[in-house]
Amino acid sequence: MDEENVNHRDFGGSGDPMLLVHGLGGSIENWLPVAPLLTRVGRVVAIDLRGHGRTPMGDGETADVYSNRALIERFIDAHFDEPVTLVGNSMGGMISLLHAAERPDQVARLVLVDPSVPTPDGVPRDPVVDALFSTYVIPGTGEEFIRQATATYGPEAMTRRTIRLCCRDAGRVGEDVVQAHIDLAGERTSMPWAVDAFIQAARSLVDLKLRSGEYYDLIKSIRQPALIVQGAHDRLVPLGAAMAVADLRPDWQIVTFDDAGHMPQLEMPEGFVDVVLLWLAHQKRLEEVGRSA
């Protein structure tokens, strides 16, 4: 895919670049409440992954996490002259981890927002979420389930159901932000690749999470500093899953939002931005000390 076909939005700002990477079924719209605020400390760009948002999936292309990691690699080469801070939510966090391991020269820092990581044995799992992903991975059944749900509920109801699943309190999400998601969902009903892209991405995400030993080894290999931002009431990525990564990487910082779900950047944007900016400022001071030593 030509980088010019990758839908993205440059929110402006100057200084260290920041690339925002959404999760499964997400889009640039997932960052609307926080992206303008993050420009206080750098240039902020958000991207629609392949087959997601308004980025198309061409013939012969796939939307799995590995293909989207490669898309990010080409996008960074085309749009930035220095390593970026990757800010990834959910599947975007998984892709950010994959990319930091594969191309450490392109990644200065990581902000992992409720990243998709393995759920250890003994950590409670949400039965509704388990049932959904169990359906997605069945060939033919997953695709048909998505098509039927979209036809049954329509863009607005589907969007509001998704936001309720992803948030502790969906009422905290601004109605203008909700409407932007609904408008996009309406557009995607005419995109022929939309269902296949979602299912391909979901299956690749599940596959990597099930290969937990390999995934944990990859996480241990990463050299960049990282901040994990986790909602305590996340139904898709349990708090215990994030804590297992924090135990694996005690050099990384984890901040828990006690009253948020899977997308704290939508539920608590000001608090989210405060945490990220504080951590980035601390990292900059450490880097300055390291350069002067």
C-alpha cells in the first residue's frame, strides 16, 4: 500500500513526534479528546490502520497485526525524520510492541494504553468478551456474525454498544466524539473490505495472545522505556493481564485508572493527558541526564 493511501491526521504541535495507533475496529476518532491536548509537548499524528477507519485494504493485502506493523514502519519512514513516541491502545499497543522490537531505531518511547497482552491463568475473564472472540475466530462464522450484527443494529446502535463495552461509564464520552464514531461507522457499511479486515486483525491478535511465551519473550527484549496506562474495569484486557506485563518489566511504569475501562483516553481525557505528559517530561529529563553524563 502506498503511504499516501493511509488515512491519517496531523494535529499539529512541534517537538518530539508522537504517533497514535488505535485498536481493533478503531480509528483516528478514538483519539479525538486527547490528540489536541498532547500537542503541548510535540507533533501529534494519528493513523487509521489498514482496513480500519478510512484506510482501504487493497486486493491481496491483509489487515493482521504483522501487516499493520509493517504499515507503521513505512509510514514513519515517509512522515518523520526522527524516532517517534508510539502511543497504542489495545491492538494498537500490541502492534506498537511488535514494532519497537522489530525497528527499535524508529521508536523512542512507548505509551501502552490497555494493550492487548496475554491473560494469565487465574485472572478472571469477561464471558461476553470471550464469547465474542470465540465467534470471531471460527472461519465463516465470524464474518457472518459481524455482517448480521451490523445489519440488525445499524451504525448508531452498533457504535453505542461498542462504546458501552469499552467504557466503564459511556456517559463520560462527549456526544460530539460519539457522533464522529457513528458517522464513520455509517461510511464503513459501504467499504467492501471492512468485515474481512476486522476479522483478519482479530484472529491475528488472538493467535499472538495464545502464544504467550513467545509474546512475553518479545516484551522482555524491548529496549525502549514504556508507560502502561490501564483501566481497572477493562473488560477486554483485564487489569491482571497488564499487571503481569508490569511484573515482567519492572523498569516500565504502570498507572491505573481506577474508574475507567478499556479506553481511558475517551472516558477521562484530561487525566489521561496529565499522566502521559508527566511521564514524557520525566523521560526527557532522564534522557538529558544520560546525554550529559
